[in-house]
Amino acid sequence: MSESVPVSLRLKSREVLSRERLDGEVVAIDFESGDYFSFEGPAADIFWLLEAGVAFFHWESIFTSHYANIPGPEHLRHDLLGFLEKLRELGLAVEGSELEGGALPLPLDCERGSWEKPEARAHNELADLLIIDPIHDTGEDGWPEIKSK
Amino acid sequence: MAGLRSNRSRQRAHYLAQSMLEQSHGNVESGIEFKLAGTSVALGWKLIDPLSELIAGAFWESHSDSPDFRIALLRRSDPHTLPSLEWARPWIDKHQILPEQISYPYRIMIDRPQGLIQVFDTVNNVGAIYIRHEEELDSRSFITPFRLMWSWLANQFDGEIVHAASVLIQDKGILLSGGSGSGKSTFAVHAASHGEMLIADDCTLVHNSLLYPVFRRSKVSQATLQLIGSTELIESSTAVTGLNGNGQSVKSIIDLSRSPLSVTAGVNLDAVLFPRVSPSLGSFQLTARQAYERLTSDSLREIHGGGTRNRLRLARIARSVPSYRALLPPSLDQGLGGALRLVTHV
């Protein structure tokens, strides 16, 4: 994988993008849209590396040491950058400073098999509950509460 | 530099977790097993004393050949060496759970006011609880010990422990949610003394739309007992003021294991009531959003803000069953009657 690929995406802050990893699955809630997401396998691990700020330069060797049947460098880079673009489109990641962190091992919390194209599963059936909505937030009695600015 | 600091904190957090787990489980000489919904938990300790007996008495004891979770207590009197916690000061000072990006796959809470450190390994399903001085524990701990740890365990099987009482009224499973003083426990205990079934007080585990008790004991004030006018359910009238005898209000203990039916198998959730003491009797249905907000504001506070999955499960509860604001008059009989009429429409 080329060392010259600059990746400067960062996950949104935890205040607006709550996320939690368990048994190799990341579940995230975007409080601005009310959507929630599930990421497994390589997608969850990309979340992990983004969170830790690991430089993109290290990603190929990290994935190669954890997954079987890793595609060739160009194909792998295509998968990774395509997923990062997807995160940007979904509004989960934003531009920040370039990732420069050192290599970190992936958590040993799941069985990893063959490489699969990373994907995001989005859900919105709870959006009306999860979204931050200062207009309709209610007080103790169930009446709309006037928010001070 | 921030990344370097994060890496160092990660190493120290992992060392703390591994050290506590190793020392606490190496010390276990006694303990109990209990059910948490369909799973079994082995809770072990070295020292048998009044505190361990109080903790043991808080659960519905059961036996399993291979427990799903193993938790061990580490006490001041046990031989142990804890690493320095100076690196964790930012989270200790803010009374926060250590952030996942530092602690994962462990969950770590260092609770300075209570003198507790709770550590849970989410991969191997083992945990440790360090108790600095039993005298520092809040008296609530004798009834609902280590609430956060059980929430972490429930999270492993997609269960949610809600700060709520629960009752079976006319074959309907009702979750009674609300902060302290809302009347939920008073109402639940009153219903139980009038032939309905008390499932849980203070902490109810919701899993697959079923309600389960977490603890087998309830604690009620003398004022509540006088309101209810019944002492049949009381296991012990021994005053509970805390081991430190610091003048906390006197409470009596109700043993839920005396319930006529076993509730540990789970009771279907049919509705959520948010009681509130009011001059007059009444009720109105809440939107799912209103119910979700109330559930999160009350239940997540108890687990230091909770996590992503906690919020999702509470949203699903709010979406899955109707929720009502129940205005309960000071007259408990009138309140129970109103709730019974409400339940018939659920």
C-alpha cells in the first residue's frame, strides 16, 4: 500500500457519535440524525484504528496479520478508502488532522476469518427517539420545555 | 503527544485490570451463585464476614456447573497489591467510567467516594470488585450491591437493568420507573401487600421483553410501611443504617423470595408506568420519545451515563410497549385502584 495516501478523517466526537465495541462488533448512534449503525469484521476494526489515530501507512500490515485472504495492495486500499468515504457520506467521520499514530494490535475479542469488504449497516427506526431534539424535549410533566439559550 | 499519553494510559489500565482479576480470583475461598435472567453468575470472596453475608443475601441463589460469569471480591484485608492510580486521575476526579478507547476490552470504574474499583473483562466474562473500606459503602449497597457490574454483565447478553420496580398486576407485567421519591417502590410494595406480585424493587432486568429481578431484597422506609399498613412481607425489621452507622434513615428489608410465584423465570413486559405523587388520581399516555427520555435520564445516571447499547435497549423498550404517567394520590388504596383500572386497558 502506498505510503503517500494521506488520511485525515476522524470519527465525530463521542458527544454526537456514541459508539461501543463488544465481541468485535461496534454499535454507534449518531445523535444528530438519530440513525444507529452496526459494524462488524473489518468495518469494526477500521473504526478501532480511526479511533486510535493509527496512521494509514500501518493499516495494511495490521490487517494482513489479523485476516486471511487479504486482497492485493491496490484492492485493499480501494476497500479501505471506499469505506472511509462511506463514513464521510454517512456523516460519521469528518476531516481532521492527518492520522499519525503508531501501529496497534487489533483487539482479540472475536474470531477473524477471511477479509471481506467493510460495510456499514444503518438503521433508522428509532431515529425519532434517539435524535437530539431541543425543540421537543419535554419536562417532568410531559409538556414541552422551553430551553434557555 | 495525545496519542502517546493515550497509549500509556491504555497500558496502565490493562495492567490494573489484569492485576485485580488475577489477585481477586486467586483469593476466592467462598461465595455464591445466582441467576441473572437466563445466565448464572459466580460471586466469590475470601473473607466471610457481615458484609459478605449481606451481599450473599441480596441475590436469588442458584447453582450451575459452569457459570457464565465469574466475579470476585478483593477486600482491604485480603493480601493484594494494587498499582498506582495516578494516571487515572482525570476520570476519577470526574467520577467517570474509564473511556473505552483506553480500557477496552476491559471495563473499569474507579469510584473514589465509595472506595470501589470495578473491573470486567468483556472477552472472558470475569470481573473483580475491590472494596477499600466497607465503612465507606453507601447503605444502598447492601440491597443493590455493585449495580454497575451487573449492568456490564447484562450488556453481554443484551439485557438492560433499569432503575425501576416491577409488578405483575392482573397478569400484566408493569415496569414502574422514576427517581427517588416518585412513589414507585411504595406503590409496588403496596400492590404486593394487596395480592399482586412484586417482581423487583429498584432494579429490574429487561431481557427479550421479559422482566427479571436482579436482587431479592427490597428496602422500604418506616414512612412507607406506615402508609402501606402491612408488615406481612417484611423479612427483617432490623434497622439498616449502614455499616458505618452514620445516621442514615432507618429501613426495613422485604424478602422478595417470599413471593407466591417464582419470578426468576421472567414476566412479560406489558407497559411502563412513570408514577408521581399527586394531589389527585389520573394518568395520561406518554409518547415513546417521552418514555425514552425518562428512562434514560433516570437509569443511565445510575450507571454513570451508560453506553451506546444501553441507550438502544431503552429506546426499544420505550418503542415496544405503551407508557403512561400515573398520578398517584397520597392515598395508596386509591392509587392502586387507579393503576388497576389503567392496567386493564393495556
